[in-house]
Amino acid sequence: MNAAGYLLERIEGPRSVLEFAELVRFEPDPWERWQRDFLLNNDDQVALNCHRGAGKTAVVSVKALHQIVTVPNFEVLALSRSDEAAMQLTGYVQKRLGMLRDRPRVIEDNKHKLVLENGSSITSIPCGDNSPRSYHVNLMVEDEAAFVPQAVYMAARPTVRAKRGRYLILSTPKGKVGHFYDICENQPGWTKFKVTWKDTKRFTPEDIAKIERERIEMGEAWFSQEYEGAFVQTSGQIISETWIMAARTEGIQMDDTSDVW
């Protein structure tokens, strides 16, 4: 039996992805409910709004690895705002693949791409207006989505149509602008996870004390954004949310990821 066959036999059943997570040593203690629910979720469109340091990229890497190991010819595309950020997910996947006792043979392995003997793969690319256009994938992962320009998001969406794939976005908020804000706050048709620092069970009392100090030193608005998943219009957001929505209604194109927000 090949490695993929062994794993399919080993992890069959409705909780298979959770057992797979244990095989690659992703075992939060205790399990955080949002991680369990996310791993078990197979909806077409999923949005993860998580605080900084929540472990969102790590848990997404487990889900992506589970798919490429157990499903032949399964293609994952990871897109992020920079080359370094895009490669992070691929790096997590490569690291956890090495933890499998009976892992499938690797055909190609570099900082941007991992290809397995079963024909499945994960590719990472940075932002660019045309960067996602040549791909047709089973799973599209848009990391740091609050920082991905609207034009790139629009180019990325059709990548999952041909294979009836799934679209996953994850980020920490960046003001009341952009498609990540719009999806999390306004758009139906998405399964949405909101994870604040209070949902992260691994924090010790000492960690919590430091986080509460951050609230004082950062100020309520910035703290709410970075730690509580809040979309806030700060004093630095020169263009108001009301003006932006009115501009969209009139068909005016805007760069929603500008630093002027």
C-alpha cells in the first residue's frame, strides 16, 4: 500500500482530519473550538478573521496538507501580499509533511511549490494583478487578505470555478475598507470565523497580563483591531467608510488596501 493509501485507511471516518492533525503533531492542548470547527468545515467560501498570533496559518496548513496527501490531483494555491508571506504557508506544509511516518514521495520541493507523487500540489505566489489568472485549483488560500488589493482578489476568485473548488480567506483586520472587511461584515454566502485573543486557550496568566498592557500602550482602536478582530475607522483613516461606500455605488474604483485608511 502506498503512503496515500495508508493514510486514507488510517484516518477514515468523519473525524479523519482531526486524526490527521495528530499525525502531523498539531495538537493544541486543549483543542480550541474554532480550530476543530474550521478543520471539519468543507464549505465553499470560508473567512477567518483572527487576532495576531492566533495560529491561523498553522491550522490552514494542516487542512491543506490533509487534502494534498489524501486526495489525488488536488491543487492548492496560496496567495499573499508578499513573496515572503506567501511562502510561509508552503513552509508550514513542508515541515508538517516531514512529520508523517509514511509520507508520499515528493516530486518537486522548493520555496514556492510542493508536488507529491499522487499528483497533488501546493503553490505559493505573491500579489500581482495577473498573478492568479493562469491557475485552476481545488483550494484557493488568500492569506493576509486585508492587505490584498481588490483587483487581485477579483482575479483570484475564478481560479476555483473550473474544479468547483473552495475559497478561503484569512487575515487580521485593517480598517473598514477592502474585500476582507466587506466579506466579514456584509456579504452573505460565507462561513465566517471570528477569533479574538480571548478565544486562544494557550495564553497563560502572564500572557494575559501582557496583552492587557498592550491595550493601554496601543490604544483601544488599534488593540481592538489587532487582538479582537474589530474593523475600526481610526483617526488615521482619512477617507471615511461612508464616502467609500458612496463611491462604490457610483462605480468609482478605489485601491482598498492603500495605507491611507
